[in-house]
Amino acid sequence: MIELRHVRKEFDDVTPLADVNVTIHSGDVISVIGPSGTGKSTLLRCINMLEPPTSGEIIVDGQVINDGTCDLNEIRKKMGMVFQSFNLFGHLTIIENIMNPQITLLGRSRQEAYDKAMSLLNTVGLSSKAFNYPEDLSGGQQQRIAIARTLAMDPDIILFDEPTSALDPGMIGEVQAVIRMLAKSGITMMIVTHEMEFARKVANRVFFMDEGGIYEEGTPKEIFEHPKKPNTIKFIRRLTSLTYKIDTDDYDFTECYDELQQYAEKLLIENERISDVQIAIEEIVVNNIMESTDSPDVLIRVEYSEKLDTLTLSIRYKGSHIDPKESDNELFLELLEESTTELLDRVVETENDIYNNLIQLTFKWEA
């Protein structure tokens, strides 16, 4: 359907795409992920020629679209694009926003355009808003309208450029639900997103972008559970774990706890679970390890397993051994006594490990 051959895109001070070679098949739903600034949005904009590539070929249905000989307007009719901002016309009603492109670009009659628009508004659950103006709608509703407007053009592929990044957390789910529905319908899609759980569940292919191109690609299971290349492994590991190195006695634990809360929100972990982790860090690290030395050297790792539904807190440290069971903190001791909490406490004897102690708590939660 779409093939990219040695596509390169240069700007004055950066080259986000150095050499991209990939084929997009009909019916593919592709999640495009990776660190910020690695060319994800640029890739989409090159595919629909909003950013003409510096070199290389973009081939759509056997036609090279960047050689200056094709009708780009005709090509773009096949490629819908949904942006971060909704790009609705504020002076037009919702129904007019969806009807007008059909009339001007596809030559449909007003009745045909109206019928199509109402059908799509029903699909995205907003038929009752047909005669409202964009300002009357929430951000999530406006983005669903933008998707309906794109679908009205009967595209062969839809390119989503971070469609939920401008939305409040409560609105993200409603837009994702519409995209998941479209994925099941068989339409070809490429979705640039920072919502990793969504990226994993909606796609049949995942592109991880880094170092000027598609650094690694595979199925969601391959990329999220068994990545092969170092940068991918590092990126995926960061999604499911947090690491803190504490080597000063004035370490800011408030910032650490704030980050834990954000981590919980990102992975949809209940607050009570993170509270257990915070209690354990405060008792073991703050009240014991930090109190016993003037030069702390502690490595904390928090890791969540969606498959096992567990949170694991690993605390490695140098210095005298601390027995967590000898704590006089009743709340912490109750935590240790819970049947869903597993404790590993040992002195490390491996020569390659610079930390001579390990305390590991695994928290499980009953359904």
C-alpha cells in the first residue's frame, strides 16, 4: 500500500529521519513510539507530504508521490490526518465542519454530505452535538469530531499525530475508544502516541523510532515484552520501572514520591499500592539506612508487572545490614505481615555487585 525507500528529512539544525525503509500494508494498525525528538511526527508528515522528504521515495499504490509529477491533492484524499490540535472551524457548526470538505473536495451533494456526517456523528457518539459549535464541546468531543471529519473523506489510511496529547486525562479514554473501534473495522492506521498501554493494545505492528529512523519494529508482544536492541530495551524498561540513586544525605524524597504518583497514574496503578511502596521506602531508607550513615549509597528500583499484577521494590545499599523485621513502625510491620507481601532480605556476596545488601519487597493484591 505505502512503501518508503531510503527516506531522509533534513532541517537546518537536525536530521530527524536519516534513512527510513518500511512497507505499510493494507489493514495495518501501527503504533509509532519512541523518545521525544526522534522523528515520529516528521515521519507522518512526510508520508502525506506536509513535509516533503529531502531524499528518498514515498510510494503509494505503486506511484512515487514525491517526484513532482503526481497530483498531491488526489493523494491526500486517500490519507486522512488527525492532529494534536483539533483544527475545527469555530464559525461553523459541527455538522458543517464535517459536510464542507465532502462538498468542496469530493463533490458530494449537500444531502449526501449531511447523511454521511450524521452517520459518522452517530458512530463517534456525538449526533446530539450536530448543531453545536466547537466551543460548546470538550476537548475530547472536539477530537472525536475531527476523527469523524477525517472518516467522512473515505481515506485509505488515517495518520494520527499524538491525538490525545492535548487532552485532559479524563478525556483521553473516549478518544482512544473511537480509535480502537476503527482498528477493529480494518482501516489502515498509523498512530504516534506516548500512551504506551494504548499503543500496545491497539496495534498489530509497533515502530520504535530512534537514531534517525525505525530503530526496531515488531509485534506489540515483541517490542514491549521481548525487545532486542539496546535503545529499545532501555526505553521499554523505563516505562515499567523507576530507579533512584541516593548518594547524598539531603536527597529530595518529596520529588521521588511525586514521581511515584505520576508513575502510578501512567500505569493505572491504584494509589493504595503506591502508598505501600512509599511507606516501605520511608521506613527502610529514610528512617534506617539514611540514619545509620553520613555517606549513603542506595539504589532503589520500583517495577510493575502488569502480567503478574505485582509491584516490586528493590533496595540495594552499602553499609551495615538493616533487618526490616526489627522496625518499630507498626504500619510498616503490618505491611510485612500481609499475606500478599513477600520479603527478601539478604547480604550480597557476589563480587560483581557493589552493594552488599539487598532488601526486596513484592506487593501482590488480591482481586
